Amino acid sequence: MSYRKLGYSVLSQIIEPTLLPRIRTCLTTLYSGGPSFSNGVYPDEWHYRPGYSLPTTTREIVNGWKCSPLIASVVLSEGIAEGIREITGWKNVRVGQDDVIWKPPRGEGGGEGEGGAR
């Protein structure tokens, strides 16, 4: 069944499972503040500040690929591109923007258009 018929699509292992522990560590570092952007480049937006934001706040980094080579390797990966091509039926895809979202357990809102990440 296709996305067009069902309204959703299931894609298996678009992220290499061996990367998951590194991604978890990377996200913890990115959201911890301080000198956490390994290449010195800040993301376009960064919504969450430890010690200031509530612990239940949904965290968001816009264009995280700019500030982390690991996030870039995921966002710009062939697996992500193939998944998007499968869903849309497009021949080619490009990154317009990525959102790295971390919603903690019992976290507040979040989601597109709700402003819950702020």
C-alpha cells in the first residue's frame, strides 16, 4: 500500500541502528548549551535552555545539520532521501530545513503550528 492510499508510510531502518547511541549523545550535548556545537556554527533556531526552560518543554533545533556533522550525516543521508522519494513519488529531493525535536516524557505540546517548542 502506498502513502497516497493510506495517508502514512512505514519506512524501515532509514537510520543505521548503530548510529542511535551516538545520536542520543549528540542530542544531549546539543541541548546542554555552552560550547556544544562542535564546528562552531549555531543552528538557525534553538529552543531550549537548561536552567531556564522547563524540563517538560519540547526542545527544537532548526537546521541542526549546520552545527553537527553527525546530525548532518543523518539529515543528508541517502536513506532519508529515499524515504522522501518513496512517500512523494518525486525523482529528486533537497533539504529545505530540518527540525531536530526532542519531546521529553510527559512533555508539553509541540508539533507544527502549535508553538509548543518555545
